[in-house]
Amino acid sequence: MTADNLLEQAKHTCQLRGARFTPAREQVFKILANQDGAIGAYDLLDQLKKIDTSAKPATIYRALDFLGKQGFVHKIESINAFVLCHHFSECNHPVQLLICNSCDHVEEIQSNDFDLSLKEMANSHGFVISHQIVEAHGKCKDCKV
């Protein structure tokens, strides 16, 4: 799906949810949609400043908070970076990310078996999972050579 298609889908999703997709949020979304791999907040800010010279760190963090709540973006805790979710219509889906340590490529995968196993293990310990992001680091198919 192209960045433009993703943007239109995000606008439509916000309209259905009654969420305000402000110009700043849209600009951050576009940067993420055109990004290959994960990007940190200050790198996002540097790119946003090329479009909006008055952008501040708070602009980025507010936009990322909104985009995260809408399910449009995932935070990668281990590297303190963000990546666009390409199937955000499933806002509450479990997140499993493959992160390449060489080229920083991030691939989101979906395994219902893994999700079910994790929930069963958590339940056996009396634990209820409210949010799941699993991060696996290694080398992608292009870098493992």
C-alpha cells in the first residue's frame, strides 16, 4: 500500500472515529509512511522542521501519542523509535516486530498461535495481558548474508 493510500485510510478512520487529524499529525504520519524502517522522535522532528520550521519536540510527541492511540504507529521500546502500522484497521491486534540490527528494517508479523500461547502462559500465572508488543532483534534476509 502506498503512503498516499495509507494517509487516505488514516483520514477515513479518524473521520469514522470522530478523531481530529490535524495538519501536524498528518505531516508526522506522512513522514512515517515514507520511512523505511523505524525512526526516532528527534529524527522525525528534523524531517518535520523541513516542512514546518516552527515544529518543536512537543509537536512530535503529541502527534506520536495521537497516532499511537489510533493504532497508526507502534513504539519500539528497545530502540526508542517508531514505525507505522500498515494494517491499523485492526487497532487492538497483538504486535510482533522483527527488527534488523544491521539495516534497521522493521517488519510487523502476525501470529495468532504465538498470541494464544502467550495469553495461555500469562493466564496460568494469573496474569491478564492488556497490551502486547513482542520485539525480536536479528538480521533480515538481505543482511544475513
